[in-house]
Amino acid sequence: MEAVAGSRHFSTLSLSLSHNRTLRSSSPKSVKLSLSSTKASLSSRNWFAKEVWGWVNSNSKGVAVRRDLGLVVKAEMFGQLTSGLETAWNKLKGEEVLSKENIVEPMRDIRRALLEADVSLPVVRRFVQSVSDQAVGVGVIRGVRPDQQLVKIVNDELVQLMGGEVSELVFAKSGPTVILLAGLQGVGKTTVCAKLANYLKKQGKSCMLVACDVYRPAAIDQLSILGKQVDVPVYTAGTDVKPSEIAKQGLEEAKKKKIDVVIVDTAGRLQIDKTMMDELKEVKRALNPTEVLLVVDAMTGQEAAALVTTFNVEIGITGAILTKLDGDSRGGAALSVKEVSGKPIKLVGRGERMEDLEPFYPDRMAGRILGMGDVLSFVEKAQEVMRKEDAEELQKKIMSAKFDFNDFLKQTRTVAKMGSVSRVIGMIPGMGKVTPSQIRDAEKNLLNMEAMIEAMTPEEREKPELLAESPVRRKRVAVESGKTEQQVSQLVAQLFQMRVRMKNLMGVMESGSLPTLSNLEEALKAEEKAPPGTARRRKRSESRSVFVDSTTGRPAPRGFGSKS
Ligand SMILES: Nc1nc2c(ncn2[C@@H]2O[C@H](COP(=O)(O)OP(=O)(O)OP(=O)(O)O)[C@@H](O)[C@H]2O)c(=O)[nH]1
């Protein structure tokens, strides 16, 4: 085995093995894991095995190979962006927590790295703002260093930036699916036609190519040759027929032959012009395509995102195909297209071979950019352990009726992390009937609660009894949070009521089976049906009894909850 010397831009080194296999060694910059305190710890042997497995499984086609002095050095794509971001993590080495102050420098590095990668400025601004907000708000996860936490936040944000989920091709419900390809000259449109046919054939779909580029005779020949190469029929009608007419004829032919997918190649131009747009519109009208995909060259950076926007406004497209990701692209196109244009990248080209086309997976792309798959899975596992421990801790607190305002805030923030209230409600079965105005009220209430809790002292958050007993304290919280004293009193009362309800619920859970949704519904209905006044009386006595149960053992203060 022969180790290879690295260069600044090459974050991944290769080891040439005697029996013709290449394995990736740990980059000098990659982060070693140690988390003996949790099961998430990976032994260095496992870690290495994982590295090897990841490498063997990863698509290494997009890797530029240099053979200097008989040594093999591989550069991961977007190498410059990767090393730019590494500078950011390195600034956090030795820090204990992420804070407003210590993320200033790393955020500057991230901003610089993204701008150098040719990501559009508004996108960079939004990205940096969002990462900063999350970094400051994130709690400490035991065993996870701040730099690792920042890697995870940046990764998640990159995934979101690129569209979150993979955006699948859409197929027609009946008749042939028509995919119209558009794009400027030389971006790889004709090649993509054949690559796409090859890709869809592997999914069991029969395909036909239609040659509508009548301005460059060589384009028709090129498509015919490529069609043969992937063993797919090509419909041609020479250069004297109008593209929209060729498109119609091609579609008719495909229908007769019961072809599943028709892929239409169109003419490119050096730059956008009216004739090209008008012609494309005409072809689109003639075909009524299922997908209109703009082929863009990744090397053009943020320009690619601007093109997608223009084509979408002009002719209406369903997505983009990014080609030449194997080249010297810096990442700007991949990172800007979705955010700038609102249209997803559906497929990416990573080489000149017919096999070099694949779906665009935002998570895998983010993973490749960061080159830190090991750190990401480590942080995820540690977060999971933390969540479990948190849940156990919460359960203990609930059982001993010590659930306080800190827990309250934590819970509402956990919910907030899951998305908007409407999204969370949408996830709960049987909650579909909540009206938008109820959701808006709930969101407003949550914000009010947060404001009031933030105005409490740490002691008051931990011991709500202090607020229950002292009108002066409640008044102070009201003034500081800009709410009324009545609202503060209500919030304190709610916390005590919540303690009782949670304790009861936990009791049911501890006594055996989990309460089913119908059980809960029954319980809620019973409460609703109770004669007027009973529920309130019961709640009042519950809050008092809990208050007596709690740490102080003193009775509930008289008049608590009323205007004082
Ligand atoms: N490295 C690399 N080269 C590609 C990729 N896709 C296409 N190419 C090459 O880019 C060149 C141009 O591709 P074409 O398919 O002819 O481009 P086009 O958009 O049809 O061009 P016009 O017909 O002139 O509009 C060819 O040499 C292709 O082999 C890719 O993903 N990676």
C-alpha cells in the first residue's frame, strides 16, 4: 500500500492497493470520533471499515483523477468549497459551546466559501442568517463538540437549500410521457437525451428520441448515433420541417408504437433570444409535455440559476438537469438553482458516458460537499441519545410534579423545530378539522407564552410557585414581556394544570398500555360533558393539590389566577 501526498485542493487522498482497488484513507482534515459516553461511539476499526464501505459504495465517477509520478490523487467535487468550509469548523476548535460571539468568524468563512463557490449573494445571505440563528439557539449535546454541531447545522441547511427531498420525474397517467429538453448550446442537451433514455430503459420503460434541432444538422446525426448506442429508436424528419411539426409527428409515431417515454431534443442558442423562446413555446404547445426540463451546465455557477428562472418565466418548466458536475464546477449552480428559481434539479450529469446520469439527491450532495459523513451520523446518534435522556428526565419531572417553565419552553421549542403549528397538527391523526384561524391563535399564544417565560428569572422558571405567590413578580413579568398581568396569571395557572394532566397521563402509561387516541378522546369528551362548573372546580382543586404536592409543600396561594 502506498500513501499519497496531498495538495491543498484535494481533501480526499487515495491509497493505491496492490490488487487494483482504491480505498479512501482519512483525510488529514477529517474529524476523528470519540464518544465513549454514549453507544454512538464508533471504534476506530469500525470507523475505518465504514469509510471503506462508503467509498466503495459511493459514486467515484465524478472524481477527477490525476496521475502524477505514478501516484493516484482524487479530488472530490467542489473541493474548494469543502476546504473553505473546513476553515470555519477549525475556528471553533477548543470552544465549549456555540455562542453569538464565537460563531462570527466561522460564519464569515462560510459566507466567503459560498461566495467563492459562485453561490448567488441573496442565497448566501439567507443561508448564513439561518445557520447563525440555529447555531446560537442550539443546546449543548453531551460529547459533541461545537464544530461538529455546526457541521450538522450547515449540512441540514444545505439539504434544505437544494430542495430537501429528491424530486422524482413525473410520468403521464395514460399515453406516452413526453419530456421536452431545452437549454443553451453546448450544455449537453443531446447527450442528456440519450443518457435519459438509457436511465429510463433501466427502469423498464420503452423510450423514443425525437430530433427537433433543425439548425445544426450534426445534432440530428449525433442524436441518431447516441440512440443506436443506447438502443433506442430516434425519430428524425430532416431540417426542412418545422420543429413543432416534427414533435407532433414523433409523438404520433410513439403512440402507434406504444412507447412509454418520448424525449424531445430541441435547438440551443449561444444565448437566450426571442426566436428560440417562441419556437420552444410552439413545440411545447404541440406536445403538451409532462416534463419540461432545462439542461444547464454546472460550470456556469449562479448563471445557471438565473437561466432556470428566465426559462421558467418565459416557457414554464418543471425542473432542471445539471450537467458536467464532474468538471471543475465550484458548486454555485447546484446550491443556487432551487432557491433562486423555485424549480428543482431533477437529474445530474457526471461524465460523458451514457451511464453518467443520476437523480439529484440533496442529502448526498450536501454530504459530498462537506465530506464529513462520519461526523454527521455521529451527531445524529448523539442527538438521539440526548432526546432519549431528555424524555426520561422529563418523565421523572412529570411524575414528581416538577415540570417547570424551562421544560415548558423546551417542549414548545421542540414542537417549533418540527415545523409550523399547522404542520405539527397535520401530523396528528384526527386533527384535520382544526381551522386556520384556530391555528393562527395557537401560534400567537405560543409566542405570547415564550415572551412571558423569557421575562422570568431563572429561579422563577424553575419554581413557578414563586410567581403563583407573588403578584409583584407577576406584575414585573407582565411589564417586561409587554403582556397583561392577567395573561401572566393564566400562564402560571396553566402550568399547574398541565402538571396534573401530565401526571395523570403518565399514570395511565405506567399502569400498563399506552393510552390510545380513542381513550384520550373519551377522556376529553367526558371532561367536556361534565356539568358546568365541575371542570373548573376540579381544575382549581387539582392545581391546588399539585401545588401542595410540589417541592414547597405549601398550599396554593389565595386568589391566585385572579387579577391581583
Ligand atoms: N464532462 C462532461 N461532459 C459532458 C456532460 N454532458 C455532456 N457533456 C459533453 O458536452 C459536450 C456538448 O454536449 P452536447 O450534448 O452536444 O450539447 P448540446 O447542448 O446538445 O449542444 P447543442 O446541440 O450545440 O445545443 C459533449 O462533448 C458532451 O460529451 C457531463 O455531464 N460531463
